[in-house]
Amino acid sequence: MQNSVIIVAGGLGKRMGSEIPKQFHLLNGKPVIFYSIQPFIDFDPDIKLVVVLPKEHINNWQTMCNAYSFHVEHAVIEGGETRFHSVKNGLSAVPDLGFVAVHDSVRPNINSEWVKACFKEAEKAGNAVPCISITESLREISNDDNKSVDRNKIKIIQTPQVFSVELLKKAYAQPYTGSFTDDASVMEAAGNKINLVYGLKENIKITHPADLHWSEWFKKNPSVFI
């Protein structure tokens, strides 16, 4: 079956305090987005790669590919108003059969063996959504009151999230609602049971400058998380 991956690169970098989108910031001399893509190519050199970008950054992407000698065949798709619409646009370039991963372009600390494990789990259950446990205490705030929350019932969700292409395309045929924060929420709304799999603690989403600095350190010290 054909494996595919949609790299969602719609961020504009506002919380990074920069005019440069987060995915284009340099991480140890190379744009973040290339680290987010490479593990999928290492997992499957024939994977169908789809990169979804804001219209105003497509030319920048082509220039960057040339500058960093990234010549892997891929489709470039214009993003939409929300993440939901960007993924839906990206799905138009994905073959109808097989499995597809949807991955944030600003999660550069993944590896090919873990990507392979996510695809294998999806093949067994129809989807694979990685998560990690929470170690901090939690409290739920309601108006002027607050109460403790059982952290064992809460998980942090990551990407890549891997799905049957057929089921994901059907799910994305739904009308958009504000509750669609990721692909798992879209699938769940379409009546699909979500299969949670183990995530990686190092698989952080780069949002602030400190996240970029931490990732630079991690790239030099990956054995800390083995």
C-alpha cells in the first residue's frame, strides 16, 4: 500500500517574535521543516510527500529547497483558512488507498523507527494517534472556582497522526467546526474510534524561542532520551 505524509506548515511565527515562520527558522544550520520531513523519507523512500504552505511562502519554500539541496519529489499545496482546511487541501494530493500521516512542520525531534511504529499500529487499528502522559498536577478552572483533575485521565496529543486514507478523506468531508483542533478530533466526529499509541517526550512543538534552543541541544544530545 502507498504510504503518504502531509506536512502542515501553516504557522506564521507570531509567538516566536519573528517575521520568519517557525518552520523556516534555522535549527543547527538547517530549517526546522527539513528535520520534520526527513524521518518519513528515511522510513519509506517512496513515500508520497505533500507540503502544505501559506500562499505567500510557497516561493520562499522553493528557494529554500534549492539553497539546502532538498530535491526529494513532493507536492506543494496552498493552505487554507484553518488547519482543518489546510489538511483537507493536502489530502487532495494523496492517493485514495493506503495510509497517510499528518505531521506538524514544527515538530523536528522525531525519528524514522518511531514513524515506522506509528504506521504499523495504524495498519492494525485503522489509525494511530501518539500521546504522552502528564507529570504535573492539573486543576480545572470554572468561573471563580477551581478543582483538581485526575492527570491519569488526560493525555497530551502529538503528531504524526496516521490514518487510513479512505477513512480520513471521508472524515474531512464534514463541515468545519471550531472543535476540530487536530486530525483525531475530525476522525472522532465522523464516528471513528481513536487508537492511542506511545509518543515521544522529545517530540515538542516549536512555538517559542526557548523550544528552538532546546531542540538545538537535543540534536546534539539525542542519547539522553534513549
